[in-house]
Amino acid sequence: MFCDSSSQSWYITNAKTYLKIIMRKIILSVAIAFGAFTSTFAQEAYPCHTDEKTTELIESLTPQQRIQYENDQQSYDSEIQNFIANNPELLVQSDGNQRAITYTVPVVFHIIHEGGSENISEDQIMNALQHLNDDYQKSNTQWSNVNANFLPIVADVEIEFKLAKLDGSGNCTNGITRTYSSVTNGASGSDRIAVVQAQHGNWPGDKYINFYIAKDIDGAAGYTYRPNTWIGASMENGIHVLHNYVGSIGTAGSSGAHTLSHEVGHWLDLPHLWGTTNTPGLASNCGDDDGISDTPNTIGWSNCNVNGTSCGSLDNVENFMEYSYCSKMFTNGQKVRMHGALSSNVGGRDNITKAANLVATGVNLPDIMCEASFKADKQEICPGQSVSFEDLSFSGPTGWTWNFPGGSPSSSTSQNPTVTYNTPGTYAVTLTATDGSTSKSVTENSFIKVLPLNTSLPIVESFEGLSNFNGSFWTVGNHNNNAKFDITTTAAYTGSKSVVLKNFGQSAGNIDDMASSPIDLSTVTTETTLSFRYAYRKRSASNDEWLRIFITNNCGENWTQRKTIRGNALGSITSGSSWKPTSQSDWTTVHMTNITASYWTTDFRFKFEFESDGGNNLYLDDVNIYEGSSSEDPLSVSNEDLIKSFSVYPNPADHMANVTFSIENNQNVNVSLVNMMGQTIQSNTIQAQTGSNLVMLDTEKIQAGIYLVKVNIGGAQQVKRLIIK
């Protein structure tokens, strides 16, 4: 439900009284963006973040700073009132036939995503920008349909919003950045800003309106900060919006059409129409006011009763600063207040529209071929799968030349081609885009990874043959470009190696993963078990970290979560320093038997995912997947009645390895040596005799590492691990 600032319990002496004053005059306002809700949305209660964000600000200040904060607010209020008094002409309805742009504002959209639908298209961004300009220029198709009593005061705010064409360092841009990061999933605004700044540099808040678009922003649809001296030119001086409230197409639908208009209104110092709380519908709101001369007092609306008279006069329900779902207009009084904000140096609002800044941000430059860029719908595939590429080059390309080593086709002149890859490996992609006079090229090395051909069961992995994951059975995801899953020799349950994620010292919210190559489960008839061992410590008792296991039946196009180990279930013991296991008692063994028949395909994969919360290190070892029920020895869970006394020696082997086994009847037996990628190195079929049999494998020219020796009789199989020195 909506927040009521008066209901908060403050921590300082007489704080309720003090903060009541501040809340009525506060510079900072954080607001939910409801835009033009459908009736369905109007019936839902969305949590507002005004109180939370205001509390965060207040609690970050010293008592002396709070006094200064209030003094700054009073000075700013006086400045705005003087501007309104000195510009009475702005309160007069402009001639609807004479359009004028008084202010131009550079904007940039920062998309924070994990490759999902939140990575909205350029078309959706342009659609949202069009709605924003239409609303601020009295050009939307709805304004003339407002309640007739308000037609005389519908404002042309005379503000134009343009995508920047130069970034903070003077380099060309299309006004859109894309940042792959898990902080799209509800992290703090500061975290979102930090990942954008780390990848794309500084975009000062007094040069651009920075829109931060994400999958989740702590349950809000949007929020921003009204002009204040405490944020100023920093990138914090921006607007945060859910991806599905940006525009009216793509992921947004109609619900997002006017969200940006609402939030920019706050950024330009407009409160909600009912005044100083974020709780519409309260009778007490009639005693409050938004400080705008031509917006009637109202209790505030979350539905579209255009004839509402909640405080004794007709309410301006169709205003963009309401929570109704039928927003159509600003008033002239709101216009003059927004112009006042843009004339003030508080929060750097006056600098953003200065001629020098418009030159610095390049908003009026002609479109030029600036950069070749592209994305793909997936970058990791199985052999035989296809990838769809999308051109993101700017500005105005008219021709494209693609090169796809390892792909089919190997080249293309389409703008958005689809390419099939049949051979395992890692491949670059090159795009040259041209506008007819200027050409730009980009090459993304190791952009497409085609996984190895599927491997048959069992998979037995203790990591002894690996020094790193390059070219291995495993694919590591390191989306935050920090610590990642890696091979270590400092700890192990079996042998001398395991996998470590050095989580100690990492910030909260990082997501790392480690996924298998494809495995053929199509021959499974009874049950499949995935087992592994892990070792973990918290850093402090409050750490709430997650280990998730996902599986897929289509090579990773869709993942299904099958197990979650979280918080104290993952481990409750703490260690204040970077930790490693020192005995087998530090390890926990997990057996998963919920790999159901729908996953018994030729392209099965599984994945470990860890989400950090400032805790300690995680180790993995002895990762096995095999047919049959859970066992501590997955190499010997089947077919002992057909193949007996199976052994491999010496182990480790140098030049030669002996394979011995016994059978009860003369028959053909296949003995093969397979690497951990599932590739067969040697294969021998012999006419084995009743009783004991010996097969010698020549290992002299085989690369050192860990291998599997498989003995197969008519589909019945046993496997042993062999280390070659």
C-alpha cells in the first residue's frame, strides 16, 4: 500500500516534528511512476519509496547538515516563488497554433540487463521519448479530451527532450548504453549507477537526464529526485524506471506511455497534486497543497473519476502528476514551476539547457555514422543451433557486411541475419556498417561459443586433469567481471584439485555460474542422479547467499531451477577471513534425483549459480551425473553382474595402462578411452573369453590429464577413472 510519512517512527529526539517540517519542504522527492494505468493496474497498490529514500537521505546527514539542508530548501523555495512572480505571462494559455521550444534537455537511457526482456529495444526507447515530447509540447492525442473545465489551462510546457550524441568524454553516442549486470534485479540505485559508470564512464547529472532502466527497482515502477544541492552534478541526479513502464510498445504496453512524463515532472520540481504525502485518497489531503496555483486541492486519485470533487471543487484527475490511469495534461501553473526549476542552479538544472551544454552533448548535431555495434539473441549454443544477430549501429546505417567464421552463412549483407554453427569451437563476429559515405567496423572476438558434442553417461568430474576451464567441459559465467569459478590446488575432497569461487570481499548481488557442456540422456530408462560436494562458510551470521542448480533439456535456451540451497542451509559457520576447507568434514554431499523424464534428451545440461551477499568462499568437487539411484561411487552403480573384477592399473599411468575384467560367457567387448569432453581417444573391440581378460592401452603419446576407461558389453557398461601423467 502507499506510504504515509507521518506514520514513520523516527530515531532522533523530536524527529517526528522535525521531519514533518522537512517532508513539507523537502527537496528530495522519490515517487512511484504510475503513468497511464489500465484499470487493472489502477486497482493494485504499489509501494512508494518516498519515505524510504527521504529517510536514507536524512539519516546520512549530520545534525548540522540537516539544518543546512533545510536552509537550502527555504532559499530554493524563495527563488522559485520569485521566478513565478516575475513571469506572469507563463500562466497565460499559449496560442495552440504557435509551437515554441524554450528549453532543450539532453537525455540518455542506460539499460541494465541480463540479456532478458528488460534489454529493451531502441524502438521502445524512441517510442517512450516520443510520448515524453508529446506530453511536454501539448502534442499528445489525448489532451483535447480532458474535462472541459480544464481545457483553458492545458499547458504547452515548451520543453524538448533529445538523445545525446556525445558522451561525457566527447565521444559519439546514440544516447543509449547497455550494461550486462545482475544489479538489474532490484539492487540499489547507487549500484545501478556504479555498474553503468564503470563500463560507460561519467554522465554528469547537470549535463544529461540519466534514465536508468532495469528489471526491478525495489518494487517501484519509477522514482527520481527533485532539485537539491546534495546530489548536484552526480549521476545520482537521474530517474530510475522499470523496463515495462518505458513507452507503450515492446515490454511496456499502454501502461508505460506517460511514466517518464510523471517522473520528469518530479525531476523538474513538481509534487503530486495532493501535496506532501505519497498516500492518495486520504481526507486529510484536502488540508495540504502542492504549491501550484491552478491545481485544485484534492485527496488524490488512483482511478479515473474525471468528475471527482473530493475537496469541494472539481479535481484535475487527468493530470500527469496524479496516480490515475488517464493522464493527459500539465497545467500552466505546473509549467511555470518547471521553468523555474530549469532557471535555477540548484541541482544543476540551469546548466543542462545552456547553449554550451547543448554543444557539449551534441544534441543538435546531424546524424553521422558513428559506431558499428550489434547483439545476439544467444552467445552459447550446441552444434547445429542458430543465432539471430541484431544490428545496433548508429546513426543511420544503410549497408551492412557481416563475417561469421565457422558459421553458415559465413557472410551476410542483411541488417539482422540468422547464422547456424555446426562445429564446436569459439568464433569471432565482424560487422562493417556504412551510411554510404562513412564506414565503421567492429570485431567481437570469442563472441560465439559452440559447445562440444554431447557426452554420454556417466560424467565423473573431480577436476584433477584441469588447470583452468579453457576448452574444457565447463563454461563459466562472470557477469560482474570480478571473481569467478576457477580451478584451485589449495583444497579438495578428492585428489588435489577442486573448484573455488573466491567470494570473500565481493559485494552483495554478484551472480556467478558454471555450466556443463551438453550430455546425452536419451538412453536413460530408469533414473538419473546428479551429485556433487560443496564446502562453504559465511563471513558474518547475517549473510544470506544462494547456491542454485538449474537444468535444461534444450542446450540452455531455457533453464529450470531444480534445487536451491540458501542461507543457513548452505552453511551457518562463520569465518572472518578468507576461508578454505582443510578436512573432508568441511564438505557436504548433495544427491539430486529430480531430473525427470522430460529432461532425458540429447542436449541436457546443468548449471551451478551462486548469488553473493558479502559472505565467504565456495568450493565444489566430485561433480557426477549417472544413470541410477544415488551412490557414493557412481562409477560402479550398474552392470556388475555382467562385468566383474574390473580394474585399471597402474593408475596414474605413464606409457601403458592395463585393463582387466572378467565375464561369464565368450562375447564381443568394447574397451575405450574417453577424455572429459566426451571425445573417444582410443577404442578396441575384442572377442573376450570366459573368465579373466586383459587389454593394454598405449598412453605414451596421450596428453596428461584425467580420462575415463569404459568397458561395454552390448550396452552394459562400467567405467573407471584413469590419470595419465
